[in-house]
Amino acid sequence: MSKVRLDQIRPYGDTMDDGRVQLSFTLPLPGGPRAEAAALLMAAKMGLEGCQIVYSHDLGVDFTFFVVYGASTHSVDVSSVQVHEIETHTMEFSEVNDYVAQELGRPIIVVGATAGSDCHTVGLDAILNMKGYNGDPGLERYSAFQVHNLGAQVENERLLAKALSVQADVVLISQVVTQKEAHLKNLTHFVDLAEAEKVRDQLLLVVGGPRISHALAKEVGFDGGFGPGTTPATVASYIAQEIVARRS
């Protein structure tokens, strides 16, 4: 195996540095030679060489789905890659409870919801409900937290009002629906509401979802963002340490 050059990383397919990638997309064309030629041209314009259509399917109503193989002509210098991640020490269940009791002396109040028109609650419940996720208990089971789970399709105005009425420390929003950037618009709207009420600085704003990253969360005005596979312990540890740091 050839040595990897970190200053020009390329995708790996069959052999090191071959640049091979698989790309899938849909074109608004009926299936046939013309659509296939357009798909290959599209892939070439994306910087792929030696493209081959390995699968195509006419979806009807003049749409065709393609899977294309090709070799990327681009590379990445790993030393130039910047990653924005939440830097926090993940503690055990009992550690979080003891830490909050000792450093804060009261439970941290968390209000959570799947906001806007989003009706998905699997991720929200995985973090908040007692049963938690994959054997990791949710925040409701911690003595360190007082949790108000409002469920799905909660308008931002109602969510903020609830947070203020219970004097919440944290607002946790789950966002799954991302079509037409709905999640970004909804999250930005919540921040705008909090700022209009002059309470933004009083709240730790956390968001999670399959298309969420910490960098994106910061970009829309939140304090922390968590993506797929995040465990309740990670969120609990982050919230506990952030709230204690703020109160200090």
C-alpha cells in the first residue's frame, strides 16, 4: 500500500489515491440515451473522470434516477481542514448528578420540543425520556435535571413562553425536517424571538438532529449542536458543564 499524502487526500475505491466515488442524483428527464448522456455530462462537470452509469431507473413523470461511478480530480489538504466540535468531558450518570448537586445546588431546568411543523420525536425522546437511547438513560432519569418535554409540532412562540414560565436554563430543540432549509429558518426564528424578548443571554440553546452539526448550530445563533448518534450522557454532560460555568 502506498503512503498516504495528507496534503492531497483523495477518495479511495479499489486502490489508494484512485479518487473513485459513487454519486447518485435525479434528472428531470425521461429515461433513455439522452438522459444518460446528460447524466454523464453532469458528472464530468462535477470534476469526475472516466464516468460510468452503473444504475438508472425511470421514476415516471419525466424523472430518472442515476448512480454514477467516476474518479474525482480533486484532493484535500488535511492540514487546512478546520473542525468545529463541542469540547466537553462526557461524564457518567452518577457523575453528572453529583457534579450539578455540588456545583449548582439545584436541578437544571430543561425545556425540549420538536419545533415548528416538525412531527418527529424519536431523537427528542431518545435524549429526554427516562428510557433514553441504547441503554443510556435520558435526562428525565437524572436528579440533575428537571425536564419539560413538550413533544412535537410546538410553535416557537409557545416554546419560548414555556421556557420563560418555568424559568428554564436550557431550551433543547430537535429538528429532523430539512426540506427547503426549514430547520434553519425555524432555528433562526427562535433566536430572533429570544432576542426580541431580551432573554437570549439567559438561555443555553441546544439543537440536535440528523443534519445538525455544532458549526451549523453556532451559525444560526445556538450555543451547541449535536448530530446523529449523540447519546444522552453527552448532552447531559455538556449542559451540566455549560450551566455551571455560566453560573460561576
